[in-house]
Amino acid sequence: MVDRLMLNLSRVEPAKAEEVAAPIARRIFTSAPEAPEMSFEDMLSASIRKVNSLQLEADDKVRSLAIGEAEDISEVVLASSRADVALRMLMELRNKFLDAYQALSRITG
């Protein structure tokens, strides 16, 4: 949208630039963000399923490497690294939720 604003401004005389830019800028800065299509619970469940699938994929690639079926070890390392990073991120998210829960329980209890 900003690119469109710049394109429109480049075609307009300097005296009329504000007339063209004002409505577009108003839409950019005052429009409310759209509601998410997924609930938080759905998003969290999808993330957990994705981490699980990455772990299973990494396990399959390591297994295929162990029995000699894997042709490229870099794919195995990459799959394992993806699974590791995803799991670490999920664990950090869990830790933040636990910290927030404990803080709330200290406040209310």
C-alpha cells in the first residue's frame, strides 16, 4: 500500500500531492487490524502439530541415514536442526506461559 502511495505521489504535481496522499494515508493509519481467522487455541494446537511433524520427519531421516538409505547427509542435518529449533521455540513459549501463570497466581493468591 505504501508503494502505491509513492507511485501515486510521483504522478501528481507537488501542489496536489497532499490531496492525493491524505485519503490513502488516513486508510493506512486508521484502519483497524482484521480479526484473526484462527483462535489462539487453534494456532497453538497447529504449532504443536507442526513441531511434532518436524520431529517425526527428522526421526525418519535419521533412521534412513542409519540404515544407509539417505543419499544426502545435509538433508538429515537440516531436518534435525529444524526440529530442534522448533522444539526450543515451543519450550520457550511454554516457559513464558508458565511464568505469566505464576505471576498471576502470586497477584491473586
